[in-house]
Amino acid sequence: KTEKGATSIISIVGKEGIGKMTLANM
């Protein structure tokens, strides 16, 4: 359940471009 919530946040943040950095860190 926590992963689903994180994915939603990443999707929203990804719109700004920060999501790309988050994925790179992972």
C-alpha cells in the first residue's frame, strides 16, 4: 500500500521534472 502512495506522489512530481531525479536515485 505504501508503494502505491509513493507512485502517485512520484507521478505528480514527475510532471515538474523532479520525478526524473527521484527515479535516477532509485
